[in-house]
Amino acid sequence: MPAFRTRLALLPFLLLPSGLRADAEIPAVGRPADLPFSEASGDFRVRAAAAPTTMEAETPFTLTLTVEAVAPVRQPPRRIDLRELPAFKDRFDFLEGGKDDDRRPSPQVWEFAYRLQPKRGDVKAVPGVPFVFFNPDIQYPRKGFQVAYTDAIPLTVAPHEAYVVPVPGPPFLFTLAVGDPILRRWAAWTPPGLLTAVLLLAAPLLCLAWFFGRRRLYPDAARVARQRRSLAARRALAALRGAKRLPPVQQAARSAAVVADYLRARFDAPAEEPTPVEAADCLSRAGRSPALAERAAGFFRACDAVRFAPDGPAVRADLTGEAAAFILAVEAETWPPSHS
Amino acid sequence: MAPVALLIFAVLAPSHETVPSGLANADVARLAEDEFRRGVELRGDRDKAVPHFRAAADYFDELRRRGARNPELYRNLGNACLLADDLPCAVLSYRRGLALDPNDADLQAGLNEARGRVVYAAPGGFGRPPDDRRPPWLPRMRSEWFFAGAAVCYVAACFLLTRWLMTRSRRLLASAVVAFVAAAGLTALVVQAVRSEREERDRPLAVVAADGVLLRKGDGLAYPPRYETPLNQGVEARRLFGRDGWVQIELSGGEVGWAPREDVLVDEP
């Protein structure tokens, strides 16, 4: 008789197209909003098992959720997503692959496998899994949603074995500047506008003041300087005066030596007596005219001709006079009358 | 009393997201140094040392926010950031310090170390800083040195010219001309340096602060990537513009693109 009654109760259900049966039977109202619904319709018992139950943190284990129908099944359970449960999401990482191990040991039993791993060493248990199903035998459909919890499964999770790793880096990274220097406030450098303006104007103004002040204080400064520079010429002319009475060879040697000394004092000529070419070069380097340089070369050539002629001096030349004239010509070109 | 307060503060607040404003700068510096030293003592265990380096970096950064600005502070901050695995912060700090003192060898060494840790997604020059071919022994000239040199040359040129007017010596005239030319050249370098600094102020340094950042053609995720190669933490660039949570940056090779603002550290006060 009960079996007949069950069959009668199932009759309208069996007459519906298969895709519509469950939707038509399971009401949308009354489902627990915070728990995943298994879509199962009937009456079920659930239990859970974990293997292994002793492990290190971040080591995977398998949680098997077994659902057993204890009454005719209107709609089979589907796999629920444990990630929707905060109690699981906070404690475990979910690995791929568990779904492949789902089994159906008998028509009334469903086994769902999950691959989990505890996130930390302080995870002590697998929380109870809430299995939500709809029981059509309950008279008020809105009250037909039932939640069956599995028992919590104690776990022994050891801390993850950790390797001590040093902080990498060269020695200078571990040094520190200490004290007040690190509190300083550097300002970015910008060109000082006022200082630049002062510098641009003050330097030439000061130089002009120096120039005109010196001219005012020492009006004869140029002449004094010229006289100072002419000291070498006066000494040379004085030395030539005594050489006029010497024999030609000695006179030539003396004149050449005096002019060489003069050139050395005025133009940094070589230490030893210059050759005609060296004398000309010396004057050219000093910026004197080519005629003056040629005149110096000619003078030294004439001196050499008198001093080193194999048969004695052929002509009697006034080499002291020529030397004096050359020195005066150099002075005249160095200090022209217009500059005085 | 102050050391006791510091000790209590250090015990009660081991992780420093923000530093209380009531602490004096000297106290913040002392806390930073203590944290850094604790990190150095624990350097054999990375997991234990890194939080202390992170805390030291936070304290040094607080000093920076309060206005301290000098190469030593930036070197400390860069070292602490690098040891705390904060590569973008380290690169930015070393670059800030080198902007103040380009000849600081420790800052340059730190920057080289940080750049060596940047992971580039592709071979080639994309995202890499330009090669510095300058010999390490050659000092980098600073604007103020150029300015001082120009001033000295200018004054010397004026002096030599005046002296030439007095003596008419050609050597003095030649020296005056050389000094004027040198002053002009150095002034040109000062102008160039000031222009460069202004340009850097307009286009501040930016450092990529996340891995896998793609430069996009526009300021939004709807725009496609401009380059396929992603940028990782520590890549240096210049910020051109900012708009609606996005910044346009230019890499050293001239590549330009948009990146989310939160993925880029910008050298802003």
C-alpha cells in the first residue's frame, strides 16, 4: 500500500518532460541564500571522510563527501562548490583534479571527491559540510529545504618545513648612514640670479675703475715701464762704447757678445751666442718686423766673417756702430713714439 | 623618558603602516636605525629580517615625507627597500639620491644592484635603462661647478683684459680671449643643465611597481596593448601625463604607453 501511494505521488512528476520536472517541483523561494544548493530533491544522509588526516601545511589530502538517498530520488545531487563556503575558503587551497574521482558506488549513493590542502599549520579540522537539498515530502514546500551537516573531521597539520634563507645582497647594502646628516634638507641648486647680475656688472666696473685709477695715480707709468724695459739697451750701448778701440777681431767678438746679451735680456734668446739664423728667429718670434730680423742675421753674419776669416778680416767694418744702430732700431720698433 | 616612550612604541607597534606624527624627526630616525640594525642581525633568516627592513624603510620614508632630503637618507631608504624586496622603492630612492649627488659611489652601486634584480620579459633594449659608458672614475660635473667655473673665467678675463690695456702685452690679450671663451662655454653648460633639470621636473621619474604591466594605447583596459612585452617591477621611465587613474609613461628607448596609476611609482613630493 505505501508503495502504491508513492507511485501515485510520483505520477504527475513522471508525466512531465524530464528537463522540467525538478524545476517545476523545487520552489525558488526558501532556498538558503548563504549556502550552495545541491539541486537534490528527495531525502538524503551525508557523511564526510578525509585521507590522510595527518599532514604538513600546504600538503594536499582528499575529502570525500558521501551522499546517500534514503527515499526515492526526485532529482540527484550535484557536486557543490566548497569554495563558496567561507569556512573552507579561509582554511584550504583547492586543487584541480578532485572531480575526476567522483564515484557512484550504488544507485542510491554519490561520492564527491575534493583535493584540498591546508593553508597554514593552525588548521585543526575539516569543518562540517552543509548539504542543502529539497525534501518534497514536507507538506509546506517553502519549508522543504533541508540542510544536513557532516561531522567535522579532526586534522593534525604540522607546520610546513621551512628552509632558512639568508637575505641576499652585497655588504654595502647592509650599511647605514646615521645621525644628523640624514635629517638635512638639501635644496635643489638654481643659478643665483642676483649674484649673476652683480658678477656681470661688478667685474668690468671694478676693472675699469682699476684701469682709470691707476692711470690717474701713475700718469707716467707707461714711460717708467718703457724706461725700465730700456735698461738692457742702455747697458748694451755703454758696453759697446769701450769696444771701439779694440782690434777688428776682438771688436767683432765683443759686439756680437753685447748684442747677444741684449737679445737674451729682451727676448729670451738662447743662453749661448746665437747663430745668425737663431737671432733672426728670436726676433720673429717676439713679433718684430722681418726687416729687423734680417738685420740681426746680417749683423751676426758680419761678425762671424771678421772673426773666422782664414786670412784675417778682409774689410774694416764698424761693427760696434752697426751693433749700436741695431739696438736703437729694436728699441724704436718696440716703443714707437706714438705710444708714449 | 623619551627612550622608554620609544621602547613602548616599538613594542606596541611592530608593524608600521603609518608613523605617528607626534614623534620628532630624530626619534623617527632612531627607530629606523634600530629596525635596520635588527634586520641586519637577523639577516641569516630572510623571513625574520625582511619585516624589520620593511619597517626601517617606512620610517625613512616618513622622514622624507616630512621634508628631509639628502643623499644619505635616500641611500638608507634605498638599501632598506632593496633588502625588504621592494625593488621599485629602491630604484626610486637611489635615483632621487643621485639627482642630488651624482658622484655618490654608494648610491650608484645600490642603483646598479637594484637594476641587476629587475627581470626583463624579453631580450633587447625594451624597458632597460640606457647604457652608461662613462668611466667610473670620471666625476659627473654638477651645475654649480659649471657656474663657479664660468664666474672665475669671466672675472679672470676681465682682469686680463684690463691688464692688457695697461701693458699691451699680446700674451695677456690671448689669455683674456681664452678666458672669455671658457666662460662662455661653461655658461652654455649651465644653461643646458638648468634646462635639463626643468625637463626632469616636468617629466618626473616613474618606476613600474608591479609585474606584468602592459603599456596600452589609451587610458583604460578597453584599449589594446601598444607593446606585447610586459614590464616588470623596477623598470624606469618618465611620466608624461596622468588622467583618471592612468599615467602615460615613456621608456628610455622612447616607447610611450599608458599604465594604471597604482602600478607605477612616480617621483612626486
